[in-house]
Amino acid sequence: MKQLPVIFKRELASYFATPLAYIFLMIFLVLTGVFTFYLGGFFERGQADLGSFFAFHPWLYLFLVPAIAMRLWAEERKSGTLELLMTLPITRAEAVAGKFLAAWVFAGLALLLTFPMVLTVNYLGEPDNGAILTGYLGSWLLAGAYLAVGSCMSALARNQVIAFMLTVSLCFLFIVSGFPMVIDAFSAWAPQGMIDAVASLSFLIRFEAISKGVIDLRDLLYFLSFIVAWMAATAVVVDLKKAD
């Protein structure tokens, strides 16, 4: 992994080489404010916490994070630089990890820029800052899971729009897998073990637990293993597609 920092710096710098990064950050910050203070009924609730802030993250990420991920590999193939990248003295794992980590750090930067939310609730009351901290951790892990899926879809598709749509569709399935209507659909024919397995795949259930301040090692391992698995799948897809 000697070349990992090189790939990471190259990819992270590429986000700020165009106005798209700044546009994304502005949209993200505006939407989080609107969802928290207006749609989330922050002032009507009369409670100084960030519950309404984190509640919208899975749905906000569903459209914004795939927009980051869709360019990771599809843009390389479109511009014809993928072949050049693969001829450099780097391993497939370094390329995949470097691109993913740059996107994940960029998503983390967008999340960190919401710190005025924390200052606001601390000014208005005495929130549980421990729960807020775990909420941010859960949100960053959730963004990483979305990005891992998006990276694989970007490697699979030549077109960024197709990669975006595939990522949104898959991530939506991972969100709703724990919903009662999904469980009921499986309960009619599937054994209980399969039903429990489907429910355990839900992003929403695990994220909500972390965002409420409950740090369960199983939830952390779920997100980390999910990310690693999809990164491994990305490496396989890149290897298979390099000759296309």
C-alpha cells in the first residue's frame, strides 16, 4: 500500500479542481438545514437535540452520496485514463482503496461543515453530546456504505448516470430491507432464518441505533465489513473490465 497516499491525494484534489465539489457542499448544507429546522420540526419539538438532523441522513444520502460515487470509475473509463491508471506501478487494491477513501473523506468534510448545528443545540439547551458524537460516527459509516456500493456500480457501468441509478436502487433496497412490509412479504414463504438475515441487512435499523447513542460492536462490524466486501467486489469488477 505504498502508493495509496498518492492515489488518495490525486483523487481528493480532483474533487476541488472543478466547482462541482463546492456546489455539492452548498446543496448538502442547505438541505440539512431545511430538513432539520423546517421539515424536521426542530423548533416545534421544543427539545435541544439533533434527532431531526440525523433522521433525514439515510434519505438525503440516497441521492447525494451516489452523485459523489458515480464518477469514481465511470469517469476514468469515459476519459480513457483507466488504462493509464492500470499501467502505473500500483496494485488494484491501492487504486480501489485510494479512490474510495478520497470520496469518504470528502463526504466526511461535508459532514464536519455541519458543526454549526452542534453549536446551535448547545446554545439552546443541554443536549447529550455523546449521542451527537455517535450520530456523526454512524452518519459517516452510513456514507461509507453508500460510497462502497457506488464505487462498485461506477466500475460496472460506463455511464455515470447509469452508475448513479444503480447505486440509488441498491442502497434503497438496503434501507427498506428491515421495513415491516418487506418482512411481511418474506414471512409468507421464507424460513425465519432468511427473514432475520434480510432484516439484519437494513442500513436504517443499524444507523438509528448508533445515532441514538447506542454503540453496538455488531453494528460497527456490519458497516465496516459491508464496506470491505463492496470494495473487494469493486476490485474484481475493475479487473474484469480493464480490457473493455
